[in-house]
Amino acid sequence: MSLALARSWLAGAHAPLPAGMRAVHPSWIEAALAELPPRARDVLASGPRDDVDVWLARWACAELPPLPPLVDHARPRSLADVVAMTRLAEWLTAVGRMQLAYATSLATPGAPRRDELGPAREVIARCRGTSDLRVIGVRAIAPYVRDAGVLTARQLAVRLPRELGVEAELATHGMAAAPSWVPLRTALDG
């Protein structure tokens, strides 16, 4: 291990806030602050000034994972790119729209199969029970997230509104057959 890498890890361990706090959806921060004293809100807004403030900031952020720096990817090549996307919600909406359009087309007799979007039954299951295209998009990438691990699932969840229940959706739909990454990658193209 290089000395520079060791120093960066040490700096991260001593930082009062996890890396990438700007990318965390405000609903997660509000939930973290709900049970804490009002001083914790001030500490997160203006930064810690003493050891007690550092302790409050760490307590407030204990459940939040570190996030990578945000990048303006239009065509994510991997799940790591997805987690770092500035346009994450927009991309998930586009993925959900593709899934819903395919599920709807399957109701037409003789509709062409689009195997790259996943098996027909899986696509229909992803669209069932919600009208939120972001949720459908999360369900579509759930098998990829399952393979990536718990940290990636948590990172993805805190990037989106807490009310969406992203972690539950990932757990429920993680065993499904995944669509090909190629149409997902180009979802924002049109």
C-alpha cells in the first residue's frame, strides 16, 4: 500500500462527514436528524466547530455510506457509473419508461419480443403495482445491484428519495432475470 493511499484512508476515517454528502437525497438527511438535538442540524449545515460537533455529525451520518464524486454520465457503462450519475433519477425514469412501454406492447397480439429488455413475464412483474417510473427502473437494475453487493445497494438508495423504498425494491426484484445492459446504457438517448 502506498503512503498516499494510507493517508487518504486515514483522512477519511477522521472526517466528520462521509464522502459525497452532497449526493445524498435530503429525505435521508432529514430522517437521520429526526431523533437528534437541534444542534445536529446546525452542525451539518455549517460544519463542526469542536469535538462535540464532530461527534454529532458522525452520529447523524452513521447510516449514510460514502458516495463517489458525481459525474455527468449520459451513458453509464457500469453500475459504478450509475451510482455516480448526476442525472440518476432521470436515467432511472428513462429505464422505467422503456420497461413500461415494452410491458404495454405485450398486450397487443403478435407484439414483437424484445429479449434485450428481459423476459416478458419479468418485465410485466417489474411494472406491476407502481406508476413511478423510477421504481420500475430500480427494479430493472436490481439483479445488477444484487451482484454488486450491499454497499452499492445502499449507495443507490440514499441517492433517491427515502419514500421510494429502493432497498426493499432491490431485495424483492434482485433475483429476476436482468435486461441487457446495452438498452439500459442508452436509455437517455431517446
